[in-house]
Amino acid sequence: IQREPGFSKLTQEHVEHFRELLGTESAVVDGVSKDASEDIEPFNSDWMRKYRGHAKLVLKPQSTEEVSQILKFCNDNKLAVVPQGGNTGLVGGSVPVFDEIVINLQKMDKIRSFDEVSGILVADAGVILEVADNFLAEKNHIFPLDLGAKGSCQIGGNVATNAGGLRLLRYGSLHGNVLGIEAVLPDGTILDDLSTLRKNNTGYDLKQLFIGGEGTIGIITGISILTPQRSPAINVAYFGLASYEKTQQAFREAKGQLSEILSAFELMDGNSQHIVNKVTGKKMPLEGDHPFYCLIETSGSNTDHDSEKLQAFLEHVMENDIVEDGVLAQDQTQIQELWSFREGISECLGHWGGVYKYDLSLPIAQMYDLVNDVRDRLTKAKLIGDDDSYPALDVIGYGHMGDANLHLNIPVRRYDKKVEKELEPYVYEWVQSRKGSISAEHGLGIAKKAYIGYSKSDSMIKLMKQIKGLYDPNGIMNPYKYM
Ligand code: FAD
Ligand code: 2HG
Ligand code: ZN
């Protein structure tokens, strides 16, 4: 791709303008003037270190009003921008492609209000997910989203990507939980849709476009979200199973027997667990080797009742040869230990060099067939193996089984065109032919932009482009991405 010639290049005058507007503390400048107060590099490269941009300016507004003034100026001067939260996104959406100005929300980090009766939280977009959840914990509530990057991702970034995470099975998607959004449009208009109403049928639900909009139509500055009561009783069990067929049986049994207390059902294949073990040095939770593992979490209001239920479930699945072995966490430390074997996979996979990542929605019965097919394909092409002469190390499948969301990851020693050619469009065609989605929860960003046609029809893409044109006629918001 080429830099869009219609966009202006940043000048010293632009920088001066922003300095006056925000103060020197809120601008990270590189190249344009010499007095860089902070290294600009981390804002230019993504979490995977796969995508790197060349922004010379990062702005950190402290209020919605400042965001509005920044965007109005950028729009008037045709300066392209990239909204950025915690920069943990996995599709290269949060970093510039060329020299777009980064607008990072980290200084908008205030909790605005919390209603103890309704459980509705209103907060700035830049609040870190874990900070929001810790705040809610003191009020006996829980953020209805949890994911491995909670320590650095921001709730605005979560909403912008419509992140799914580890408990969607229980609490549902952000499309349902987010009640209101405050956002700034490219022309500086502040869209105050920060409703705290659960029900509001007064026309098109505009906030939904920002949920999963990936910063292409405006910047989210505040959100209001319905948060559930925190469950006093949390239990976690971890199982080893002999086949993918058995994991499906276990899932059915879990839904049937644990019903309303089931809060997560996660799938990890054997290879993923060996990698966590190898990279972290942590002991495997179970003795012996199993081709598949599942992590089950329950959240309920009565410890005795929940433990009894989970114990009975465990006995049932063991007696009926659905699971081969299992362990029930005995305390908080062990709960975290077991979760680390699921949440740690993504980070551990990056240990060797690169990772080809696919985040797919598929019919649950066929989900793991893809992992086997891809492994066969790379084996046939002689691209996968144990020694350094092979580019690929492994093919890994794991994910949010309860949501039929597979994470197919291929860790590589180095990025290699031959590997890429075996994977794409093969994976996308595979998914399309099963009517799946090429992006279940991570979004499109730059990584999936070219493949949107595998999951959306031409008429839908046309409408999406019309919507984009309506909100952002100059195309300054997160260009080169999404569609
Ligand atoms: P960023 O990465 O900064 O931005 C993501 C996108 O949103 C970009 O397009 C950016 O331009 C836009 N954006 C950011 N903030 C705003 C804003 N205020 N207004 C408008 N646009 C904005 N995702 C899941 O769905 N489920 C998981 O289980 C999961 N686990 C993860 C585990 C790890 C270890 C990592 C690194 C990532 C994981 N992710 C997961 C990816 C996920 O998308 C992000 O972690 C998170 O939702 C992004 O938040 P962020 O603040 O880092 O956003
Ligand atoms: C997870 O569920 C994340 O761990 C990351 O969505 C998945 O890295 C991945 O592919
Ligand atoms: Zn995930």
C-alpha cells in the first residue's frame, strides 16, 4: 500500500499548535523537533512487534474537549490519525501504517460514576481494564469482560475492538453490556450517547457502530457499562481429555450439569500446554500427557452448593470416561495457576520469533479439524519441524470453546513467504466454506482487511463504506485498515 497523497505531512507549525493546545507534557514528538520527552517507538509498534508505523507525533489528550479540538484540527488540515488504547490489539489496528498521528487515551483514566443499585459504571475510555475491575471488586461487582491483556488494555480499546474474552459465555458481548458511549467524530462533534438506560428504543442504536468500529469513525472517550454482581464462589477445574470429540462431550455435560454457574469453558490442545510449560518453566497441572485440555470456571453465590455441583460433575465425567484426568483448584493461588496455562498461551507462543494468528468462529463440531488440516498441509510442504531448518515449529489450537471461537496459531522461527502461501487463502477458504467468520473477536485492523470478503458480502461491504464516508468524509480516522 501507498501513503494516501491527500493527507498532509506534519509540520513544525502543527506541532506548535498541539503543544499550545495540550501543553508539552501531553505530546510525544520525534523527528519534527528535537526535544522528545519520551521514546516514541512503543507507540509505533504493536504488541506482537509485527507491525511498525512511523508516527512522529503522539498526543495524549486529558479530556473529551481536548480530543474534540485535536480531531477538528486534524480534519481541517487533513492530518490522518490512529486512535490508540493499551496497544494490545492483535491485528495491527492500533499503530500507524505511515506517519499518522497517534492519539493515545492513556491520560483519560478516570472512573466517572458507579451506581450501586443498577451496577452501571461510567468511565473514561482510557481506564485500564484491570483497574476498572479492581474498582468494581471493591463494590462487589465485576467487569463483564476479562482477557489476558487486562493489565494494559483499556476499556475504550476493548469496546473499539468489541473484545470477547474469557467470560463471554456467561456475561455476553459488549454489544449488549455497553449501555452508552461518548465519542468524538472527526469533525470535532462530541456525540453524547452516554446513556445509562437499559432500554431505549428511540431510533437507530448509533453507539453500536463504535463497538467494534476499531477507531475508523470516531474516538470513544467514555463508556457506560452494565456490570454484574461479583460471585463470591469461584471454582476452577482443569481436565485432560483423549480427543476433541471428548471435549465436546465435556462441554455438553458442563452446560447441562453446571448450567447457571458455568462462567468459562476454554479449550487448549496438548501442544499449547507443552509450550506454556517450556517457556514459563511451570509444572504442568496434570501428570501424564493428554491430547486436549479444558479449563472450566464456575461463578456462583453459594460455595457449598457450587463445590458440590462441580464435584459431582467431575465424578460423572471421570466415571463415564469423558475426561482422563482432572484437578480442582483448592485456593486462589491455584486458580491463578490453572488460568495461567490458558491465559499465558498467546504470550508464550511469541517466544521463538513470529506467530501466524487466526481468530475464527466455526461450527463447534468442526473447529479442531482445521488445526489438523493445517498441520498436514505444512508437513506435506516440509515447512514444519523440530530443527532450525524448518520455518514453522508447530500448529496450535485453543480458544473459547464455549463461544465456538478457535485461535489457530502457527509459531514460526521466522516469517516466511512459503508458510504464508500455504496458510492463505487456504485458512480463509476453509472458514468460508463452513460459514464461519475470519475474525471472531480480534477485529480486522490491517491484518484481516484484505480478507473481509470471506465473511461479508459485497453489499454489506458497500454499506460499511458508505457509513464510513458519512462519519469520516476525509478518511482521516485509522486509514488503510478495516475494509
Ligand atoms: P488497542 O490495541 O490500543 O487498539 C485496538 C483498536 O481499537 C485499534 O484499531 C485502535 O485504533 C482502536 N481504539 C483503541 N482505543 C480506542 C478508542 N478510545 N476509541 C476508538 N478506537 C480506539 N481480544 C479478545 O477479544 N479476547 C481475548 O481473550 C483477548 N486476549 C488477549 C490476550 C493478550 C495477551 C493480548 C495481547 C491481546 C488479547 N486480545 C484479546 C486482543 C484485544 O483486542 C485487546 O487486548 C484489547 O481489546 C484491545 O484493547 P487496547 O486498549 O489495547 O486497544
Ligand atoms: C486469547 O484468547 C486471545 O488468548 C489471544 O484472544 C489469542 O493470541 C491469540 O491468537
Ligand atoms: Zn481469545
